[in-house]
Amino acid sequence: MKGTQRAIPPLPEVTVPAPVALEILPHWAGVEGIDLPLSFDAGDGDLQRSRAKVDAFVGLACGKPRGIRRSRLYRLLDRHLGGKIIDGEVLEHLLSALMQAHVDVADRARISIRFEHLVRRAALRSDNRGWRAYPVLIEATRGIQGFRLVLGTEVTYSSTCPASAALSRQLIQQQFADDFDPKSQLDHATVMAWLGSERGILATPHAQRSTARLRVRFVDGAPIKLIDLLDRAEQALGTPVQTAVKREDEQAFAHANGSNLMFCEDAARRIQNALLLDESIADFSIRIAHHESLHAHDAVAYANRPDGLAPLL
């Protein structure tokens, strides 16, 4: 009848109960790739706003529901993270809210946050400065064992192969022996001219862009100091990639490479030793990859804290 209002039935809910008994439960259920703005202080007081990708999951403890209510996950992520300053306290409250929203089915929760953080870096010798973007991964979990937070990042650096350097030096020695009679009297100017010629650098060792992937778990209550972690790793390696450079910076970088010959195992040990000196780090894992210019494959090494509970990578 015209003008008569029709009653709107309640919207269907198909997540509960399950149509049949479920004998096998998924371990986790949630969402991935949620876009959110957030603010982050890397430990230097420079609060930056970034676009992040966020994953959120709850661990299922019983088979009552057919599915979880993912709209709740989204709303909680937006409420707790959207535009907020990210720290351990904020993340712990978010995880508690995720579990409370699914208190009848979930006994744990976890989130992953991925974004990039810009750091201003000085040149090696000149007065230039430039920006480096470092990937950041923050993983937080809450369950029977309590709250746990892991910070991940990646350092890009140059690695020069020690074996290739030794082979190159041998070729240069052989070229010197071919060019000069061992019985002849060589003056300083002649040797200096030869060293400055292309024959004096007949061979060069192979070097490549390399990456160190780090994941660390801080002691309870410690702040998330990304800058300190990056500085420790880069100083241990000695050859982090540069931003703005002039010729004097490039020369200094060449000297750093020649003074820091390393296999991937050497790089892993250097960072491992550096992180062991940081009392704010409770556990860590390291993955080193030298993306070789000699081979079409990578040279890879892993390291972790010797007394750590388990590798984090």
C-alpha cells in the first residue's frame, strides 16, 4: 500500500554459527595491507608522518565462529593507529583491543606495520647532506607469553671481496715485474708515474651493493630507537651507501671499500658484535646478502644472538 512503511529485516550475519562442526582451525585470521597514516619518532626527535601498510590478525582458540568480523579489525586499527605516534604502549593497547573484540574466539593477536623513514645523512668529506629512506617493519604480538615487539630494518652498503682483492693485487705485481727489470734502479718519479697509469691498476676487485636485514627485540620498556640501530650497523660495516657526493666523497668511499674488505660472513660478524654491545637489545637476527657482480646469485649469511631464544628472521 502506498505510504506504508515496510519493516526492514535485520542484516544477515553468516560468520556465526558455523554450519558444520570444524575439526581443524586456522591458526590466524585477519586482514593484510590496510593503508593508514602514522607518526614515528626514530629516536632523534624528528617526528615524521608516513603512509603505512598494516596487517592485523587474531589467533583462533575455538571453532565456534564461521569467520571473524574483519570490520572490527579495521575500525580498531584506524582508531588506535591512524595518525597516532607509534610506540610500544600504543601497540600494546591496540593488541588488547583486538583480542577483546574477539574475546569469545581468540586468545592472541598480532600486527605488522611497514613504512619508510627518511634520515638525513652527511657526506664523507664534503659539506653535502642528503636523504636516505630506510624500510621499517614493526611487529607486535600479544598472547599467553605477554607482549612482544620486534623492530626490523635494512641497511644497504658496498662490499668488496677479499679474495678478488688478493687476485687483483697479484696481477698488478705481475704487471710491475713485466714492466721493470728487477736489476734496474727505479727512481721515485718513475714508480709514481707507473702507479698513476692504467697499468698500475691493471685489475680491480669486484664489489657490489649489499644488504643487511636486521630484526631486534628490545628489552621491556625500552624505546624504539631506529637511528641508534642504523648507526651501529653502518659504523660496523664502514661502507654504507651515500647520498649527495662530490669527488672527494667518492674518493673517500673508494678508500673505505679498500680498507673494509669483507665476505658476507665478515659482515654478519661485524654487526653481530656491534649489537651485542647494546644493552637495550634483548634478542636479534641478521641476514646478510651480497648481490654479487661476479655471480648471478647472491652470497648469504645469517647470524643471531648466541644466547637468544630463537632466530627472529
